[in-house]
Amino acid sequence: MSAESAAELFLARFGGAPDGVWLAPGRANLMGEHTDYNDGFVLPFALSQATTAAAARRTDGRLLLSSRQEPGGVVEIALDGLAPGTVTGWGAYAAGVAWALRSAGYQVPGACIAIDSDVPAGAGLSSSAALECATALALTELTPSELDGAPVPRGELAAIARRAENEFVGVPSGIMDQSASLLSQAGHALLLDCRSLDHSQVPFDPAAAGSRLLLINTRARHHLGDGGYGRRRAECEEAARLLGVSSLRDVTDAGDTARLADPVLRRRARHVITDDQRVLQVTALLRGSDRPDTYREIGRLLTQAHASLRDDFEISWPEADAAVEAALAAGALGARMMGGGFGGCVLALVPETARGPVRGAVSEAYARQGWTAPEFLDAVPSDHARRLALPGRRSVGPRQAAGVTRGLEPPPL
């Protein structure tokens, strides 16, 4: 994604030049699924695939949204009337950010925002969080009171974006996605403690070890708002209550799940507890990178996690299981389904020499089943959300940008 293409889209949709362009990456998650809302640990990283928001201030207190990926023209919203339930569809994610910022006491200007993205929607790569984070940066850095002082801290901005998704859109997600988009560093994974929100950068460069991370978009689209995600969260909360703890994070021995009479709750809890342990195991492996078998052991843990998500958490799907099986048979070090479940992507750790065979084997497995051909994407640990330099301009920070903010008059609709 480039500032040039974002500025061109803004010109086409709103008839002028944007005040700035902001980029927020999607994310992949190396380890730790459904551990975030259980106050546990996650190990995501930002992707090179990202969402851009080209934006300019308005003077009439209205938010106008347009997206290259969404038909239907411009979505127009009155900021003063924002409340959960007032906006639906894709625009709810951006509108929810404006609402959450205002609820947190931040001034939010009227704005025109043109959105573009190469993060595949519905693939479990957090396209929604990328949209939220790009919008959040744009709105806060367009606001004069914020431009005159320090920017909103990234950790706080992640919490605001999460509130937009939870309370405005109605998706009960954890804070991993927004944190990965706003806090990640290139060449690293982000170890995040979802209870304390403490985080640290973990060196992560599979290419240097002769391996690659391959994202296999199974083309089975997932929807976190369809009920399955919420049911798993409720089951985890009930398991924690029956075990006498505030969250499953507080249970460190998977054997304690034997105290749960309900076999479904027992399986759900066992996955969360063991996946928390796998996050810490992978972190230790990456930080002790002098071990020659580091990535082979990480691969083993990835495959182990897939079995846990498939059998204990029961959120895998046929295309994911087939992709994992075919990738392993063709030489992948490990593979697992990724994301909320019921559709989306598989993450495979693949030796450089096996990239072609793995892609071929997965494609052949899909063809035998008559499924839509999968999409293959490289997963490169990339940098966090940021402002981009506009064409012909040097990159400026929030303080310098204050002098050029001009207020876009309402375009004809």
C-alpha cells in the first residue's frame, strides 16, 4: 500500500488532496489463539499487507467514509449522533473509533476518509483492526488539540480501537489485533500479556534460518460476529468460574481441567491453558536462538496447536485441516489454523526449499475436493501503524502537521 495510491483514491472520491495518509498493518499470530480474552499470552506480528486511510479535516462535524473495496458510495455520519447501533456495515468500524475516542474524552474532528486495503477480508488477518487503527491514527493526528501536544499513547489507542469493535460493532474480540497493528516492530513478534498489557519485542526472522512463513487463505470466509466466537468465550468464562478463578490464565496445569464435569468445558479450558504454555515455549525458543533446532521445534508446536484448536476448541474447518495435512506431507516444519476459527487462514512454517512443493500439494488437495483454489501470501514480520509521506512532501509528525491542517469544506453528495 502506498501514499500515492491512497491520495489518488481520496482525490477521486472527495475531489481534493488529503491532509495526510496513515497506514495500519494486518497481523498474523504465531501462537496463542483465544488466549487473549482469557487474560493470557499471545505472540502476533504485523504483516506487510495493510490498510491505508487518506484523510482531511471537515468543518461541519460530519464523518464521510469511502472504501475502494466496498461498493455503495460514501457513508456519511453525524458525529454528534454516534451511538452503538447507529451505523452498520463496514463503516461501523471507522465510526466506532470516532465514538470510542469521543467517549474517552478526545476531540474528534469532522473528516473525509478514503480507505484502501490489501488485507484479505474474512481471512483471519485482522482486516477490521487494521481499519480501526488506521482510522484512529488519522482522527487523532488531524485534531488540533492533539497536534499541539503529545500523541495518544499507542497502548491507549489500542484499547480505544478494541472498545470500538466490542461495544460499537458488537464483536467480543480481545486486544491482540489492535496491539499487534499499533505496537509491532519489523523483524519481531510481539509478546503481549493480555492481563497487564505489558509487551516486549521478540526477535523473529525465519528467513535468516532458511525458512518462510506461508499464509494459506483457505477461501472459507469467517465472521467473528456469527455466534461461534461468542459461544467459545462464554464457555471459557464458565469454565473459569467453575474452577474458582477469575480467568483461565490463572490455571497453569492442564490436569486441573479434570475437575470440570462437563467434557466440552474441559476441552475448551485445556486448549487455552496449553496454548498459553505454547506461547511461552515459542518465546523462549526465539530468545535462545543459538539452538540449531529452534524452527523445527517451533514447527512442532504449531502442529500441536492445530490439533488443540481442532479437537479441544473445535473451531477448525475442513479446508484448514486439509491444508495442514497437505503442507506437512510436502515438507512444512509445522502448520496450524489461525484466527478466530470457522474460516480464514492456515499459517505454515516452511523451509525455503519446500515452498513450491507445499503450495503445489495444498492446491492439489483442494482440487481433489472441488474447492476454490487457495491463495498463498508471504507472512513477513513487518512494522507498526504509522503516517506515510505524501507524494512531493517530506514526512511530517503530528506537531509539524498542525500548520497545514486546513479543514475540507463539504463536497457535493
